[in-house]
Amino acid sequence: MRYNPASKKAEEFINNEEILSTIEYAKANKDNKELISSLINKAKDCKGLTHREAAVLLECEIEEENEKMFALAKEIKQKLYGNRIVMFAPLYLSNYCVNGCVYCPYHHQNKHISRKKLTQDEIAREVRALQDMGHKRLALETGEDPINNPIDYVLESINTIYSIHHKNGAIRRVNVNIAATTVENYRKLKEVGIGTYILFQETYHKENYEMLHPTGPKHDYAYHTEAMDRAMEAGIDDVGIGVLFGLNLYRYDFIGLLMHAEHLEAAFGVGPHTISVPRIRPADDIDPDNFTNAINDDIFAKIVAVLRIAVPYTGMIISTRETEETRRRVLDLGISQISGGSCTSVGGYAEKEAEEDNSAQFELNDTRTLDQIVNWLLAMDYIPSFCTACYREGRTGDRFMTLVKAGQIANCCLPNALMTLKEYLEDYASEDTKLKGEALISKEINNITNEKVRSIAKEYLGELHNGKRDFRF
Ligand code: SF4
Ligand code: SF4
């Protein structure tokens, strides 16, 4: 197999030989101060790095250069994303699954997990509960099961979610994380108005991938790896990629992730909208000791920092799998979206989970409520943002990337963050969160550089206080 980033064949754009030789190259250059320093300088103009260049930075063992790298990641984060953090919540529809993924409790051989699939009424209840928390953006999750969770069920569920308007609530963007499927099904998802299509590769290492997915349709490495190509062919232009760190050697998957991003850029002219960085977590019927490739917090922080440098315009997502402390550490290194107040069981938002309920996909490390997380972010001077404007304004795919690369999106992000935070404060926040949030808005409104936008934003903030909702730039 020959390495070709523009090829539509999985084993050509995620090429094993190229990854192995990149690992060797990075190891051989781990003390090459001159090269490392030149790569850090090159990355300063926010044009990103290749997978080979990024691999060298990840491998670097020179303390001083590593510090420069972390500083640059923070600088890029601040320049492109400011102190805004976009909030979302996962919504689990069904944990029926025909696959045999060895790291996930939903695998079909697991007989002691409760299987649940939400009805449309139950989905409406979950959505009302999520709206009552203040969420506007969801990531929809479901196992793969053509009988229990066919595409029509997913489509109907998305329509239900968008149709619920409880009090001042609304879900304005539904991102979808479902199994790899056909172009035709991706087209249906596009038509029903999804935001980002998210699919994690889990690992890019083919042999390990096949061992970790011994049964079910997910066993097919090429079909899974080429899923984003089919999604883009169907017109979905915001896609989110990710690996489950801890399943394979992290160097291999880190390089695979960047090669995947390069492939989408080469084949479709637009890279991934987001990259997620989950790490493996304990769960029912899963022994984490089996996963000896688990990565520690220091390596995890470095992965986040180097990704921020290598793909500056791709949003980065971290979930409640991580502890408060880890989340704090990686926020300023490059994370732009976090989940909050999450529940990873089916139907868990509306009903406090019964003791014996074991339908969760994995254990959470951050169990704080959304209000507590918003409060925590505000106390660190971050702006929690509930913005969903781009997708609703048709700013997706290459249109979005052009605006981002021209530095123009910041004119929208800051006022939108402040206005959606204001909505949250008016409708859902505790007293203390409200005080902190109002103080932050008063301070941050002056940082909107465009005078006209600033004055309109002030006017909208007043109208939000008077009960109007849903303004956006
Ligand atoms: Fe099913 Fe996804 Fe779990 Fe695999 S990871 S068993 S596909 S729910
Ligand atoms: Fe995201 Fe667009 Fe909102 Fe900025 S304006 S936070 S890029 S949706």
C-alpha cells in the first residue's frame, strides 16, 4: 500500500508504513533542538503542522522546548478561541448494540446490563430536563442495531428533539454520534438538520482495531475508516473525529488522527470540524487493566497542546470522563468545547437513576451539575458559551473554515457567547453564578472590537433581560 492522503482507500490515507516510519523519524529527532525549535517557530503563524512535524514535537524530550510548546499552544488557543468554552451535553437514545467492542459495556454479549431504548415521549422528557438545565447543544449517542435503532428511529428522534420548546428552552444544534453508515443515510441525517457528524475511529491500527472489534459490522476497518468520506459525499461538511486513547499506542493514534485530518483536507478541501480526545474509562463488564496502553495526565496534556499547534482551526472536545483537575489543566492548552452535567445512561436526565440501573456507557469523573461547571468556568475567567450560531447561519464546512482562517469568526463568537451566557443567567443560573456571569459580561462586552457589533450586542443584551430570546450574529 502506498501512502496517499488524497486517496479514498483507508489503508492508503491511513498508511501503516508511513505511521511506523513517522514514529521512527520522531524518535530519531527527539533531541534535535534545531529542528524542534524551527517547527515551533513555523507553527506560530497558525498554519498548522504536518503529522511528521507534530510527531517530532510530541516526542521531544528537551524541557525548554516543551515549555515553549505549551506556551505556544496557550497563545494559539487565546488568539483563535479567546477565553470562550462552548458547552454541550450527550443524550443517549439507546444502548442496544450488535457490535462486540471489547472496551464498551454496550457490547452485545454483555447480558447483565439493562438494555433500554427511549420512546419519543421519553426523548421529549429527556430534552425538557436538558433544557431545564440550560443546554442548547446536544451530542446524540446510540448503539448500532439495525432492528432496534434503525436510521428512521434516529431521524424521528432528531425531529422530536428540535420540536421541543419548554419554557424558554430550545435545543438549537444536534450533533450526531452514530455508527458508520451509508451515503444515503448520511444524506437523510443532513436533511433532518444535524450539526456535526461525529464518529470516533477508536484506533487507527488496523490489526488492533480488528481485535478490539471482533464481531459485528464495526469489525470492518475500511468501512469504518472511510465513513467520513461517505458523510462528506452526502453533503455533511462538519465532521468530528477522535480516538479512544488507551486502546493502542498513543503515538500511533496521534499520527493517525492527524493523517485523517490531512486526508479530509486533501480529498474534500476541509478538515475535521472537531477532534475529541477521550481516554478509556472503567465500565461494567470491562476490565481497564486489559488496556495497558493507558496514557498518564502529562502525556495527555502534551497531546492536547501539540494537537492545538498542529490543527489550530479544529475545535477540541473533552468530556466528563476526565476529572475536574485534568479538565482545568487542558482548557487553556487548546480545548474549546466541554460537556457539563452529563449523564451517560439511557433516560438518565429525566429520572434520577435507580441504584440498580447499570445502563451507563462509562463512569464519569466530573459529576458536577451544569450550574456548578458554569460557575467554575466563570471563576477562572472563562466565558461559558451556549452558542450554536454558525450552523444556523449556514456557516459550515469550507465557508466556516474560510471565516475562521481570515480571523473573522471572532467578530461573531464573542458577542454570541455573551448573549447566550446572558440567556443562561436569566433562565437557569443560581444566584452566585448569575452574579459572576453578569460581572464577566460587563467586562467582556468592551472587548468586542467592532464598534457597531458592540453596540448591537449591548442592545440585544438589554432585550434578553426584558424577556426576548435567541439573538445571534
Ligand atoms: Fe456498540 Fe459503540 Fe459500544 Fe461499540 S462502542 S459496543 S458500537 S455502543
Ligand atoms: Fe462556534 Fe460559530 Fe458560535 Fe463561534 S459563532 S462559538 S464558531 S457556533
